Amino acid sequence: MVVIHLDDQAVRSALRWDELIDAMERVLTAFSSGHVVQPLRNWLTVEEGNRYLGVMPAVTRDAMGVKVVSLYPRNAGTRIPTVMATILLMRPETGEPIAFLDATALTAMRTAAVSAAVTRRLASPDSRVLALLGSGVEARTHLEALSQVRQFDEVRVWSRTRAHAERFAAQHGAKVMDAESAVRGADVVVTATPAREPILKGAWLKRGAHVNAIGAPMPAWRELDDEAMSNVLVVESREAALHESGDIILSKARIHAEVGEIFAGAKPGPVSETTVYKSVGIAAEDIAAAKLAFDTISRASDSTSEARDPA
């Protein structure tokens, strides 16, 4: 039995945005249709507010695995990422382990790919202005992924640390603004921060805007105020969102649909209304992304072998 190791660089190179976005739509459709087996994520609190360890197993029709992820807000501002992860991928037919994948880049990319799939369904086709609240890895990957599904003429960025926003703006051609100015008039908004208190107010949102809220991953943390959360709300998993999302728990917001229900056509996607997608991240996304990366690398390896030995 050969178990390969795929490092972050290999995984990042294997994942193409168009394929990954489509893969996330498929797996979330399967999830909401009852074709995925997974429990709630199990978080171990090592140090409240600073150090967490999560375990995330899932089985889909063609993949099985478990992700182990560390969430360390205390690493913010250092060379060490705040989120680091590893995935063990297995064959669902036999239970054989087939690969270990470094999943730090994969986590950021699958998160942004889901946001892109949701944005493709819920944001106005005429969306031209993107506001990013946060200027870290998720802001960068969201800019890349969302640019696959909408053509933005203007990108705005805000960060609690202005120097970080200025660096992001210089690298990506964005405009640095305060949070309110960035959000007002924006068609698509991303909140990607470890905020404990709301950083986005519903009063700032234009009618028909779409928000991807992907930060504040703990039950007592939140990025959006009650007014923002009173808009049409969609999630990956009702059970996970009601268990993990402080934005939902503390605002008592009503969930309109799981995004998989919208992808499947079982629930409407109200494009003309102001919409909020609140992400918590579920294991099925990670396992599907890992399988996509593994299959892509395996096909490339097979092609190389055939080229070397055509007989």
C-alpha cells in the first residue's frame, strides 16, 4: 500500500478555480440531498480565544477522509498562518488510506470556491463593486475566486491594521477605505476576519447586495450585526450553522435555505433581495477538494509515465 504526500504547493497547483467551484457546488448539492455522511466538527479548546484543534471526518459517494485543523488567532501578524490543516484521504470502497495532503492552501481555496458558487447564484449579474473586510489569505483567495464569476470594476479593502490593507491594495489594485465607505454601494461584500464583535452593519448594505460572511468561526464571535443578519440568509448546513455560528446564534436569524438546496433548485435563490451567505466550512467540502487535487495529480502522473514508456 502506497500512501503519497501532497504538500501545499502541489495541492495549490492542482486546484483550478473553475473545477473547484463546480466541485463545491456538486458536493453541497449532494450534502443537502442526504448523500454525504458527516458529524458536526469536533473542536477542542486548547486556550479560549487563541488556540483550537478541530477534527472533521466525512464520506461522500466517491471520497472518504478526515481533516485535522488548527485555528490559532494568536498567530495573526506572524509568519505562521492562523489556520493550518492536514487531510487523510481514503478509498470509500475499502477504507485504504491513499494520500496525506497539506490543507492550509486547500482550506482557503475551498472556502473561497464555495463563496464563488453561492455568489454565482445569488449576486446580481451586474455586480461591479467588491468590498473586502479583511486583508489576509482569505481576502486574496476570495478576490481570485469571485473574479471567476463576476467582473469587478472596483475592489475596496479594509483592515483593522491599515498597513495590511495598504499592502493588499498595492498587490491587487484595490482601494483602501474605512469599513463603512467600503461597504456602501458595494454589490458583493466579503467579511473575512476573526472578529468578536460586528464589523459590518446592515444599514451600510445597498438593497440587493450579496454578503459572503466567512470569518468569526466560533459560537460567541460575530462579524455582522442583527440588521445585516435579518436579510435572506443561506448556509452550508443548518445543523452546523446553528451549532457553530455566533452570527446566527446571537442574532437568532432565520435560515432561508442551505446553499445545496438552492443549487439543486429545491429552494429559490432570491437574486433581487439582499442576501447573506454565512459560512462555517464543512468536512464534505474539504474531502471533495482533496479528492479533486488527488485525481488531478494522479492523472498528470499517469500521463507522464505513459509518455516515458509508451509501450
